[in-house]
Amino acid sequence: MKFKFAFSLSEVLITLTVIGIIAAITIPMLWTNYKQEETCTKLKKAYSNLSNVIRLAESDYGSVSNWDFPSTYQGYEFSPFYLMYIKPYLNTVKSYQSRNSDYYKTINNIDGNPANQVTHWDYLADGTSIATFSAGTNYFWIFIDLNGEKNPNRLGKDIFMFDLKYKMALTFWGDYNWSKLQNSDNYTCKKGTNQQYAGGYCGALIAKSGWKITEKYPW
């Protein structure tokens, strides 16, 4: 006489429960790792593209040190500087500009708190978008949103800051002052500082970490 062995209902339920627990733990981790790797890849590509834009502009206008940087406040708009040196070399598919508060795109800091409302964006063929800012002191901020029109619009997550300085060319914001990346100033790459632009240094931190998001990164 042969006996047939089978799992009892309780054994099946226990097995399914264990599988569910393991999946609940591992799937979010795998998704997070994927998003981090995707962010680093897109950020590196955005930096490469921006660097190429600067090189193309320099072939027409000479070294960045000879460019006519803004001398007056121009804010988050398509300034003459941007329209001359940057925009012509971008593969733009749509431009967005509005001073109507209902259509502002808010840049949030790394904690998700509003940092500023930006009125002018260019959307590029690679799915990213670009905005700029100038206070007229020989520097020019460039914001790249890796998600284009998608959320979360957060510094250090999908929006990263670049700096185009007189006689310095293109860098990540803060790349020239590594010590500030470790401090709780207005642009630090830390959460919970209550600083308006917290997350501004995060792009520099990723680049300096070999285009990787390390365990210490405030993801």
C-alpha cells in the first residue's frame, strides 16, 4: 500500500506568509536600489549634456571667462544670458513660461518643503527639464529636473543644481567648496535642517562618490 504525502492547509498558509514577508522586505529595497541607480545614470548624462552645451557655446563665443554674465538680478526667467549662451544648444521640445501662480512649478527642498516657485522651464527631448536663476553676481544657477514634468520636484531626488561661474565654467553647486557639503548651511545635502535649499549640494555629493548614492546619502 502506497501513501501519498501532501502539505496541510496550515503548512501552505505558513509558507505563503513567509514568502509574503520576504517579498515585503526585498521588493521595496530592490525598487529603491533601481531608482537610485536610475537617478545616478540620468544625473551623469545631464552633466555630460550640459558640459557639451558649454563647449558648443565656447566654440562660438570663446571661453566662459569672456562671456557677458548678468550684472543685475534676473531671477528664475529666461534671461538674455540664458537665451544667448545656453538655450540655442539645447534640444528643446517645449518651453513653459508663466507668471500665473496657478502654473508655477515649485522646487522643493530635500525634505519636500517648498524652496521656490519657478516660472520658466524648458523641456528637453531626453525627458529632462531645465530652469535657471541669476542674481547678477557673476554666477548662473542651472536646475535640471531629471523627471521633466513628473513629481516629486525635490532637490537631491530628481532636481539637481549646477553652477556656471565666471572663470570657473560648469560645476555642480558646491563642488568647489567640499567643506560646506558637510555643514548645515542653506544648501547642505542633509534632511531635517529646515534650510530653504537643503539638498542643493546633493549632485556634487553623488559625483564625488563616483556617480553613486552611498549609504550616507539622504535618499
